[in-house]
Amino acid sequence: MGDPNTAEGKALLTERSPLTYANKITTPLLVVQGANDPRVNKREADQIVIALRDRGSHPVEYLLAPDEGHGFASVP
């Protein structure tokens, strides 16, 4: 998608990152993350949750599902 080792690639990644637009979220948010997600890792989900909580303007709830991946498929 973008090479973080080049100025152009880094700019592309920054422009497409949800973290760049965290200040535009204006409603309460529920973030649900699968701990085994190969596409969106836990660290990235943590970043957006921290950014929104630090802002403090709207509630943010965070659910980490320890046995799930990108698509929630496990049924108890």
C-alpha cells in the first residue's frame, strides 16, 4: 500500500490511516477487535482507542475477543 521508508509512501499511509481522522469522530464508539486478526493488529486498534480516549469528548468502549480473527466466526 505504501512504503514507510519513502516520503511518498509515508504520506500515503498517514493520509489513509484512521488515526489521522480520529478528531472527526463525533459520536460514542465501540471498537471490537479480534486478538488473532492478521489484517488489523491489536496495536493498531489500541492506537485509535487511546487517541479517542485521550481526547475525552465522547465515550469509547473497547472489546478484545481473544479467540477471534478478522471476521468473527466462533459461535459459543
